[in-house]
Amino acid sequence: MIRWGREEVIQRLREEAQKQGWDEVINVRLETAMIRKSSNASNRKDKGAAMEYLIYGTGIRLSPINIQLSSA
């Protein structure tokens, strides 16, 4: 489940970057956290939990490099 969630948020980041016109995303950070449904330790019947994913990065635009060779 954790692996699937990680792949999902990475794909969503790529899609969102493309929508906004970015060519690539660099310096990507991914954080995960386990969220418990109930913090009541005496309630053992409630074993529900969820994962929280936070992903962010820097969108960049690539431009062609114009190299001019000068004759010396």
C-alpha cells in the first residue's frame, strides 16, 4: 500500500507540472505519515489507519542551448 501511494503521488506531481507548463520537476521531496483513526489505546476494535503523503519539488522549463562557435 505504501509503495502504491508513493507511485501515485509522484505521477500526480508529474501531471500537475505538465498542466502548469513545466518540463521537469527537480529537487523533489516526499514525506509520509501514518494517521491513526483513533488515538484511544483501550479501543482495540478500531484498527483503522491512513497514510498521508506530501510531495513537492521545483518545476523547471528546459530551453535549447544555442552554442556559437567562434573562429579564432
